[in-house]
Amino acid sequence: MNSTLFKYLSCFLQKSVVTTANCCQMLPIQEVQVFAGLYELQNIDEATQVVAISNVQVHGDYDSQTLTNDICLLTLDSQVQVNDL
């Protein structure tokens, strides 16, 4: 891939991620990975979990012109290990 896209994501239930619908429509699902636990973009270490996406669900009323309902639910291929920090 020629360019890299980074978005801030909110992870919940260890297997789902919420992000923007705008982000979800920009790349094919097979090219998207979630990097959980990553603190610095240049420093992927042993604490970083790399997880593929199994499903993308964009809000049904998303409007790309106005960015109304700009929300997307990503389902992860596997659960993310969550700690107490």
C-alpha cells in the first residue's frame, strides 16, 4: 500500500472497534488492521497486538457530504487482550 491511514479508535467488548464511517469507506477490508496497545507509530513492540478485521458496518444513514452519522463498527477477527492499565 502506498499510503498509510491512522485513525483513533475506541475498543470495547474486546472484539469490536468504533471509528469514523469516513475511515471505513476509504480502504478495502482486507487491507485494514487494528494495532491495539500502540503508543508510538514508529515503535511497534511486543505489547502491540495486530488484529485483522472480519466485518465492517457503516451507519445506515451516513452522509459522506455532511459527515452526518459518521460512525462505523469494526468486528475484529480475534479478541484483544485487555489489561488493567
